[in-house]
Amino acid sequence: QVRPVESGGGLVQAGGSLRLSCVASGSIASIQAMNWYRQAPGKQREWVAGISTTGSIYYADSMKGRFTISRDNAKNTVYLQMNSLKPEDTAVYYCRQSMGDGLTYWGQGTQVTVSS
């Protein structure tokens, strides 16, 4: 089964930082883009940031300046560096792997909790 694997979540105080990792799986050469989403309790899942295989990077407006997405092709891994974390950043963070044939695969998520 193709499923990207996230890690790096945890409990952090407001103002702190975390770096999430997402290891892609399956046919790596067929990946078109990797995106991060998050879902807070009682809220809809929202898009956070994305990076394409060509290197294009996109952020949700509310994440710009605090979050940075990057990748390490040698490790088939995409990262999400999160700085100046706020309690409202508390959520389960998911990685979505988008393939060139249109299929997408979700990871199981990693919990980020920011205490005030």
C-alpha cells in the first residue's frame, strides 16, 4: 500500500519550533507534488503548503513567514519547518502525495500541540 509517512509532531510551547517530516512511498519518480495539510479539532482540513517536483513552492497566506517547506530528494522526504508556533497551530498535520496519474495518497498524520 502506498502511504507517505509523517513524523516529528509533538508538544511545544507557544513561540517554539517543530520540524515535520514526510517520507514519500511508492513510485517516487511519478510523484508530481507533496503537500502539507492540517486539521484542528472540530474544523475542516486546511491546506498549509506544497512543493512540486520542479521546485515550485506554495504557502497558504496565513502560514507565510512562519512555515517553510523543503525537500531532500536523496531521502524522498519533504519537511515542514514551523517557527513561532501559536496555540491555534494545534492540529493533526497530514502529508499528501500527488502522483502524475492523478492519484493521491495521504499519510496517517502527526499530532502537533502548542501550549500557551
